[in-house]
Amino acid sequence: MAIRNILIQDDPALYKKCRPVTVFDQRLKQLVDDMTETLLQSGGAGLAAPQVGVLRRVVVVLDVNKDPEEVIVLINPELLEVRGSERMPEGCLSFPNVWGYVTRPSWAKVRAQDVNGNWFEKEGEGVVAQCFSHEHDHLEGHVFTEKIEEFIDPEDIQKA
């Protein structure tokens, strides 16, 4: 496993739509392992492959609703259903020190594949649903700053 560099806001890769994963091999498993290690080291809640320069539909999300927390790996994820909405503070590893209020679903169900290509469904609420939506946007070439309703001073986030 290795820590990968996270691309920062002006990198063109962050604004490109990702291609589906079609080969489930050791390279994919290495990417997932590296992304997991990078996410855990970063202190973030989710990470999408384009954030590490790979234009494939791969996401890792930290399920903070579990104790202990666990990493959810989503390959070729599809948002099947969303419910409710919450306006909450949001940030992004690719936009250091940028925070804003974004309205996201309060509950979401995704369908995705695991590293072996097996399909499964996963539900998430609160921060996990927020991450499913945020990371799915990354795969479509969109970033959270497009959805910010009101910017937040980073110092105010640290006080909260």
C-alpha cells in the first residue's frame, strides 16, 4: 500500500467524467488499497479515484456510523435512491481550507461492485449519505464548490 498524492482544485482531472471499471485485477486491488490508506491518513470521509489522478469509477467512503468505523469500497457506484435533505457543512480533500454549506440527501442507497466484480447494495444516512453523493459527483466530473450555498470561514469550522 502507498499514500497517493491528492490532486488540488485546479487540476483538470477533477473535472472529467470517469470511465467504468471493466477489469477486476490486482491493479484495481492495489488502487483500492492505496486509496484506502490515503483516505485514512488524510482524515477525510471519502475519496474518489479522480482525486488521485485515476479516471475510473472507484470510491472509498469511511462509514462513521459503524463502531469501529469501516471503509466502504464502491466500484462503478450508482445512486439508486435518495431521501430527505440536509444542509450541512462540507469540505473536500481536493479543496484544502474551503468549506461551505451544501444540501445533500439525508439517506441514500447505492448499488456498486466490490473488488471482485460482485454487485451489492449499501444504504447510508447522515454523513455517509452525504459522502455517497459527494463522491458520486466526483465520478461525474463535478466538485462540491459547484453546490456551495454559502461559504464558511475555515476558522469557524475548527471552532465547531
